[in-house]
Amino acid sequence: MSEITALYADGNGEIFTADGFVGLGRSGREMLRLRPEDLIPLPESADIMFLPDRLAVGMAAEGDITALMGFAVAAALPAGYTRLYLPAFQRADGAQPLALYGYTAVVWYQGDYYAAAVYTDENHKWDPAHYNTHELRRLVRRTMQELKGNRIADHVANCSLEWHCCTAQNLFYRRWEAGIPASPVCNANCFGCISLQPAECCASPQSRIDFWPTPDEIAEVGIYHLSVAPDGIVSFGQGCEGEPSLAADNIAAGIRLIRAVTLKGQININTNAGYTEGIKKIVDAGLDTMRVSIISANENGYNAYYRSSYHLEDVKASIRYALEHGIYVSLNMLYFPGFNDREEELAAWKAFFHELPVQMIQVRNLNIDPDAFLDIMPEAEGNTVGTRRFLQELHQSYPRLVIGSFSHYIEE
């Protein structure tokens, strides 16, 4: 019961304990023995999966790391949990890339499944129990009648029912944060983009919006939602679109139309912030909050992942302008154990927050094939400090910086 035991799966997905083998995790490419303090009981809404073309590994009694006769097993955690370690495995030659999940080390401990993770944030609004309910189709039909002919409503209806997007569904539940996709194009080519990407990585799990919504369409959805939703937020920059600031003229005009009718709720943009002129237009139109997707405060690491037509200095300029104009700015920090917690990354983040005192970072597990990600990223210059220490040092250096996982409704 007190042993941390490795797991493996057979070809049918049935999971077994590898008795006599200690469970391991990965930080970057390094395999490490897991400790009790690294583990939490597997969250109820987590998923367990096996990894095709990847053998499970464990540590034998004499300390040798050994491949097991079965597939590696991983957990996909719900939002609000930050993984400490990746699953350890031995990759077969010619293995196909893994689908886009945030693979987390999972083991058997004290008679149950445990994951290598920490609890980062709580927000009941994103509990899966609130979504995909039996009345969703009826609510979609109701809203489709009330917003008849609005192409945004048509698009997010499909996102709700086919892709099960929670932010899309909130429009039909008339509550909290609802997405308004606005841009079919992007100025980055993120490795593992969830809506559009070249075939060298992996299959996109959803399709991208294929039209440019007009200011009137944007305003109609925004007014509809903010007028009735408790803690109402409308957000530009969804997983089913490109970079919203490239639709700045339409979004800015839409925001002005919304605010001419209602001052309720908040207007947010999820953005890479690389197109500063577009961000300025949207900020000036009446934006309330901005969440910036970012993986590294170092130019080399940033460029390797985003492969963009802009530079990290452009992102900083956008954040600076937003902060100067009273916008609540959070960073959507894409997190990967063994990369973000490198010594040089931590030093760069400390300098970043000294220069740009954003209000919050949202730590999000990066959904990616671990080996494919490491293959494109710069090699480490120093050691890793570990996820716990990474977060602790940021908190100690910047005690006013909120560290969480979710966008929250910002009270006035």
C-alpha cells in the first residue's frame, strides 16, 4: 500500500499494476523516481489513457530503469491542476505523434490512482458537471431562434454540440464567459495549434471559423449575452479561430456597439498580443481584460514554439499599452515540466514581471506530444528547478501576482 507502483496497459486499454517496479515521471527527457509529496489522488474528472507505441517503464529494486511489457499510461487532468511530471515511457522507433493532451504521470499508490500534480486554482464555473447537460440541445435551438441568421451563433452552436466547448456552451446556458470567435487567420504558426496546423505535428481536434464576422454580428451576440448572463463575459480569441487582433477593426466597432446598449459584464480578449496596433484599437474601444498566450520570456524559446511573424518585443509592447490604459492583464502560461522551470526560463520570467507587472498568470498544462515538443525547443542552458519551486519563486518575488488556472470575473 505504501509503494508507488508503476502502471501499464494492454492493447485493449486495460490497466495493470507493475508490482515490484517503482513509478517514474519525466521532467523534460529525464526520468525520475516519484515521491509521495509529488502525488495527489487522481481528480474525479481526470481521464486515464494508454500511449500507443510507447512502452511503460519502472524502476526495479536495484535501481535500474526497465521497460515493461505493456503500454505506458498517462492522466489528462481537468483545468485547475498543474502537472509536476510527464509520464515516463520508452518510445518505439517509428512511433506516431500523440494526440493533443496534457499528459501527466500517473501511478498506483495507497490502493488508488495518483497523479503527479498540484492543485492550482478553483473555479466551480468550469466544473464539467455544468456542461453537456441533457437540456443543451434545447437551449441551443432556443438561442438559434433568438439570434436567427447570426453566423457567430451558428458557428458556436456547432462548437457546443460537436466539439463540446464549454465557453461556446455558456452562450446557450446564458451565463458566465461566452466566446465570440472573430478571426479566421493568424500571425503565428504554433506547434500543435488546436484548430489549424501543418501535418508534421498531429491532427487538429477542431475546425477553425471560416468567415469574418461583421461588427453587427459581434454586437448582436455580445449584447444578447451580457444583458442576461450572471457574471457575464464575452471573449474574443477562441480555440476555433486565429488571432483576434487581426480582426481589430470589426471587433473595435462591435465593442462600441455593445457598449452603446449595455454597460453590463466584461469584454475580454484572448490573444498572442503580437499585433500591437490591433491591440491598441481594441483597448481604446472599451476592452476590460486581456489574457495573453505565452510560453517563454526568452526570445529563442518563444520563437521556437510560436513561429510567428512578430517578435516577443511586440507582445511586450501590447501588454505595456494595455496596462497603461487600465486593462486587467493575465498571462496564459503554457506549461511543460522540464522547460518552463529551467533556470534560464525562471530568470527571464522574473525580469519580465519586473518590467511588466501583469496582475495574474494562468498556468495551463501544454497539450502536446512531449518528445515532439522537446525536439523543436532550444536545449537547456542550465538545470531545472522543478515546478513547485518555479511557482514558489515567482510568488515570493512578486507577491501581488495572482497564480491560478482560470479567468475570473473581475469585481470592480
